[in-house]
Amino acid sequence: MDLHALTIRKASALLRSGEITSVALTQAVLDRIAAVDPAIKAYVTVCEDAALQEATAADARLQRGGPLTPLTGIPYGVKDCLSTTGVRTTCSSRILENYVPRYDATVISRLREAGAVLVGKQNMDEFGMGSSCENSAFFATRNPWAFDRVPGGSSGGSAAAVASGMGLFALGEDTGGSIRMPASFCGVTGLKPTYGRVPRYGLLALVSSFDSIGPLTHDAWDAALVLGAIAGRDPRDSTSVGVPVPGYTSTMTGERLDGVRLGVPIEYFAKGIDPAVECAVRTAITHLEALGAEVREVSLPHTEHAISIYYLILTAEASSNLARFDGVRFGLSEPPEGVDIVERYLKTRGKGFGPEVKRRIMLGTFALSAGYYDAYYLRAQRVRTLLRQDFAHAFEVVDALIAPVSPTCAFKIGEKVDDPLQMYLSDIHVVAANPGGVCSLAVPCGFAEGLPVGMQIIGPPMGEAGVLSVGAAYQATTDWHTRRPMAE
Amino acid sequence: MAETEYEIVIGMEIHAELRTASKMFCGCPVVDTTVAEPNTAVCPVCGGLPGAMPVVNKLAVEQAMLVGLALNCQINASTSFARKNYFYPDLPKGYQISQYDDPIATNGWIDVQTEDGGNVRIGIRRAHMEEDTAKSFHYSAGGARGGAYTLIDFNRSGVPLLEIVSEPDMHSVAAAYAYGTKIREILRYLGVNSGDMEKGVLRFEANVSIRPRGTEALGTRTEIKNLNSFRALVRASEYEIARQIEVVEAGGTVVQETLGWDEARGVTVSQRSKEHAHDYRYFPEPDLPPLTIDGAWIEEVRQALPELPDAKYARFVGVYGLVENDARILVEDQALASYFEAAARSYGGNAASVSKWIVGELAYLMNRDGVALEAVRVTPESIASLVKLVDAGTVSLSSAKDVLATMFETGRAPEVIVKDNGLVQISDEEALSQIADQVLSDHPDEVVAFLGGRESLLQWFMGQVMRATRGRAQPQTVLGLLRGKLEARRR
């Protein structure tokens, strides 16, 4: 039995029955990291000693018999944009290379309380800006299914780690597809919850109005377990919502989808989509129909504007969110001494930020500047309202929407790195969910030339239980999600 | 004189720290930054650490509403926060959370009294909430660290601030002064600000321009920042007006710019020209949803409004019949006004005499010894008793002043002091007559002089009687007796 390849559900049962210990499970994951991460490069920081200590504590808790959660003793990793006490949190940026937070993000403290075991921090595009993990200031992460391909981004390290058994699950963060897109490229399940469902306190903000923390797992069941542990109102995050957190797995038992109304948005199957990807997703839709779902076409007419408004709001908010990295209180500060404050700002930020980050700070600063605000930021916010209305209208007649995650499978490392616009367009099917205020689950639905293909199940605001049930029924009757790369 | 050809136009921005227990967006305590150890009241939120998020302080919102209501503003049903972006080391997030499009309060006014006795209505454009910055301490080269350096105290970072923006309705420096005084008085009445300008909890900015008298269009304004005292407000505004007139008279034009006030040299100094003005790139704060303020909440806060200075003044003059000067002095200090009212209630009669004792003798003793009202040992009830003793003729006016001094020092009741020191006024004609006879027979020469026409000696005889009675003689009675006895000798 490869312990590192277990699902949470299976591992939790083994832990509770005493067949395995958390220390053994954690050690298996650490060994797997030692074995395959030199090739994949998913982790920026591995905290081996702390992980084994936490595992020992979890074993004591398991022996005591409580309090136990489905995550007690389960080793996991997190995208390196979540604040972890005493463990450096870099956002894969030079400017935070040596920044060690003094507090835990709310989701981290919730997982600590649940008894989960943190094994390390995962690579990402710098500050979440990118779709390939190539924009990490440290190194590019490789796709476990094909080392010459990207794992997707920006939560590329998290998706690659889960796919290759370096953590039973991961916490990622999705601003415009950053969980779903790499999940799809790496053949794992990724959930972008509704904005506000999971508190953001302690998440190093990219776009405060879009950022959603969510799980990357092997299947929908595991995603439900993690979501149940991290969701719910946090008084420290005023944008988190007080809607009660349901028992997600309680509605995920069926293999049938009788009476479930699914919509296929015609705009998501328009030009530019790889025929192999379209074929896999359409086959999956047929499968869902065979499970009893009613399928109909719907229209989301403002989809074509999603990329524009997404990038406008993103760059604007990011330019402000990244202003605190000024070399005064933490992180990189250049040079060590002897310059005035303006020169320190210029040198620190000049050296600390990568080219994509600088590009977006400049775009955002421009979009917010006097005389341009109305034409750009304000107009983008107005179109955003139209986008939300599109979803609202669709969800009047369907329970969920089915769409591809990405128009292509994982592309080659270096393929789009010099063409930011092409890179931006790889997010075309995932960005709308964030400004649209909806939730979306990405599940594996096939392969094309040996590379995983992903499908989105998009639900209305706070509709996580619904999309997870559809995902669970699909996975109960298919086996795409059980395939593992680099298996011995 | 050239000045009379120009009309002065002044608008003011007043930054007032709100008096809450915790900061605007986090749970850190608000400490006295002039006393507390630097950087001891700081957390990830007010320290701007990555990932930290703001949470609005409800009490700060209610205090802002209270001020808005006191300034006759409309409290907006939906109010939102915005980011004001700029780089400065005392601004840890690189932006200040402020309000821009939907401030909490708009369109108010207050009336202020100028020195010439006039009443001027000043419009309040808006009042908005924001967080204070940290405090920078700049040190010049040559110290222990060699080169020049700056230290930052984040204790002040995130302290709730209310910025009150007036319309440009002040047309004299005196009006600006009166406006500042009035705002300070109202904030103190509301209990939302101590008014201690030397502690930096209240800061002024003056926007100053001039225009030819009789014209409507506003002249180009300059903005004088960080005026930390009334003296600075007056001096800087006067200087700036004179400077602008000089510029215009010399054929030049006033340039729009931000100025600082150099207290030592007594001049305004250019800090930023319009071309170099910051573009703050305001946009709605995505970490804070807009606040909805319903009518019920506004009413709840309105119930907490205390009687404001103008209303109290009108009541003191109208109901208690105080002279205007006494009323004004009492109203300036809410605690003193309450003290007076307690004394007036205890006294029961015409409170004007009570106010004279408080504004006169008591205030004199407090000033003399530097004693604050909280520490004064004379209770309102005992000062009322003292006035009653004077009214009843039990104690003379001059003795009463000594009694009050003793009350002030010992806290003892006036009746006890009067009794123990034998200060009861002698009104008994029999006794006074004997004393008067004794004085006249002791001074035969002066009696002859009086009878010879030196009538002024009557007061001198009076003084001798007072001396003999240690001031306790009832003066009118003595005067009558002396007159009678002297006239009798003339015959």
C-alpha cells in the first residue's frame, strides 16, 4: 500500500482503526517529497521536524479518541501565500524570500485545530500572477504527467504535489482559475468556493475582491471534507459570510443525478478550444445525462468581457495590495543602509518583484489614476454586474453549469512565457467565476495525449453542496480521478 | 490700505482622533502616544503585515455619527471605505483606509460667534472616518547613528480619525479661530476628543485664498497643513493672507500648493506644488463591505447626544438669567457648567449670584493654585450654602471671600467655618452703636475735622469700625449710626 497515494477518506479510516499512524503516513509523504520533488519542484519550504511533531500529537489525539475530525493526522501542504506562524511565507517572490509570519491565517489555524499535519509550503506564480507556475522567482514547477510541461498556475505547486503524492491534499487559492486550472492540468480535483465562504484572513492578498481559498484533492469527497473544516464566518474577515456550513458529504451519497438540471454555456465551447478537450468534456456531459441529469444549452452573453474586467480589477487591486512591500518593516530591504527612503523603495521593489508583477503594478496604477478611473476601474465594475446577472439568469433554469476548465491541456514550459496575452487567454474559461461570484469544482474527465483534461461544475453562490454532489456522482461512476502519475 | 480691497476666504479641515478604547480596524488599544513606550500597541493589522485584514470599530462609527448629528449633518444610509494610496514609511500598508465617495456625514452647518459679537453660519461639507498614520521621528545627522535617520512609532497607526471638512465660509482669521474653537468645544462636549492639541489629537489645516472684494469667483487657494495649535492657525493664516496679497499686488499670481508652517521662523513653506500633488488613486476598499446605517441606529445615537454648547448657553441666559459673559465662561467647560447647575439647583433662588461666585472667586482660587475642577474640594452644595449665608446677612461679603478661601483649602462646610472663626456678621444696632461711640471718642481730632467740612472722613470712621469688628459689622447699619452720631455732635 502506497500511503502517500491515499485519499483523505481512506487514510482517515485507517488512522481511526489504528492500522496506520499519522507519523507513518507523514513520513511516507516526506519520503515521497524527498524522492520526487527534486524533479517536480512543488515545494518552496518543507517543514519536516514540525510535521513529525504535529503527526505525533495527532497520533496521541487518535489514541485518546478525541476530539477527532476527518482531517486529524492527515499530512497536507499549502500554497505559499497563506500566512503560517514560524514558517516562511514567500508568495514565491524575492521580496518575501525570508519573511517569516508571526501569525496563522484563519484557514491554517482551523486545520491545526482539526489536527491536520502541515508538511510544507508550495510553489506558485509570484503573488499568484501567472497561469503556469513559471513566474515563481525561485524555480518552475513541473507537471508530474510530463516534466516538460507546466502544472498550470498559479497554484501549480499545490496541484503537482497532490497529483504526485506529496501531501494528501493542499490548500490553494483561486483568484481567476488558480485552483481549477492547475487541478485540471495535473489531473486532480480542485474547488473554488464562493467568495466569502472561506475566510481570507492571513491570505497574502492578490485581488481582495476575488481571492478564494479552496482545496486541491484526489476527489470531490475529500474536497468536501476539507471545505467543511475551513469554511465559515471569521470575525477578522468582514467579507466572510455567516451562512451556516452544511455537512457537505451528507448529500454526496448518490450515483444518480435524476432531476438535476445542468446547463452547457454555449460561449464556453466557442472558438479556440482544443478538439480533444472539447471531446472529453462533451463525453463527460453525455455521461452525466446517462446518470439522469437534464442537460440544456444556456447562454452567458457577457463571457467575452470576463478577461478584460478580470485583468482590470486584478491589476488595480494588486497595485494597492502590493504597496506594503516597501522594505521598511519586513522582507527584502535594499541596500542594507545608507540611502534615502525613495531610493530604498525603488531599489527594494526593483529587485524584489519579478517582471510580471511589475507589469501588473504599472497597469493597475494607470487604471486607478486620476482621469482614467471612471473609464477603466468603474466601467469594469459595471460590466462585472452584467456578468453576475448572466449567472443569476442561468441559475434560474439550471442547478449547475458544465464547462471545460482550460481550452487546452498542459502546455510546454516556456511556450507562452514571452507572450503575456496568450498566457492570459489560457484562463478564459475560469476567470468569469471570480468576478461572477459563483463557486466551481474542477474534476478530471479524461486524457488527451497522455495529459489530463478537466471539467468545471459551476454552481450558484453558496452552491458548494450542489457542485460537490454532481462531482461525487460523476466520480462514483468514472475512474479518471483515480489515475496517478509517477506510480511505481 | 490694500488689505481692505480683498476678501479673505478660508475653509478648514480638522482631523480629530476619536476617543475609542481600541483602534479603527483592529483590537489594539488606543494609547497616549506622548507617554506610551513606542511600538507596544501594534498587531498584524495596524502594522500592515501581509494577509491581515481590517474590521470596522463600531464605537468609532457611532462617535462619527454623533459628531455628524451635532454638526447638523445628514448621516448617510450607506457609507463605504476607500483606499487612499501613497508611499510613506509611516503608512504601513502603502494606503490609508479612508472614505471618499460616501462619507458617513454630509451637508451640515454650525453657527459661530466672532469677536465683534456677530453670528456666522459655517457650512460643513462632510465628515469622514479614516485611520491615523504612524508617527515619524526625524533625527538629523551627527547623532549616535552617524547619518540622519527616522524612527517610527506605530502606536498611532490605525487610531480612528474623523476629518471634518468645512465649506470656504470663513472670511476672517477671527472666524477661522472661532470655528476651530467651536468644533473643539463640540467634540469635547460629545466626549469623542479631549481637545488636547499639544498631544496631537486635534489638528487643523487651513485652505486660504483671497479675491477682490465684491467678486464671486474663488481665488487660487493654498493649503496649510499640520497646524497643531490655535496660535499656529492664526499666525499661519495671517501670514499666508498677507503673502498672497503681496504676490497679487506685485502683479503676480498665487500658485496652488501645499504649505507647511514653520513655527520658529513664522513663515509658510512650500511642500508640494500642484504639479507634484499626489494622485491618491482612490478606489473602494475591497476588504470592507459598505456599512448600512438604518434610521433606528441613527435615532439610538441621537438619543445619546448631550446638550450642546449653544443650547446650554441659551438656557443659562434664558432660564437662569445669567449675564452673557458668565454664561459664556461656564459653557466653555462642560464640567464647570455642570458644577454651576448643581450649585444652582441646591441654591434654588436667582442663580445669577451663584454664577458670579463660581466664575469670580472660585475660578480665581483655581487659577491661583492651578487646581483643576475635579480636584476642587468645594462642593456645589457648599458654595450654594455660602451664597445663602451672604443673602441672609449672616456673613459679610468680605468675610464670605475669606470663608470660600478656607473652604477651598480645607473642604469644610461654610457654616462651620463661619461659626468657628466667629465671622457671623454683627447686625445688632446696640452693639454697633457702642463700637461707633468708642471709635468717635478715641479720635476727637478727626471728629473736629469732619465737622469742619472734611466729609470724606466718614469712610475712614467706617474703616475703623470694620477694623474693630474684624470686618463683621453690617456696613449699612454702621454707616447710618456714624452719620447720626456725627450730626448729633454738630448740633
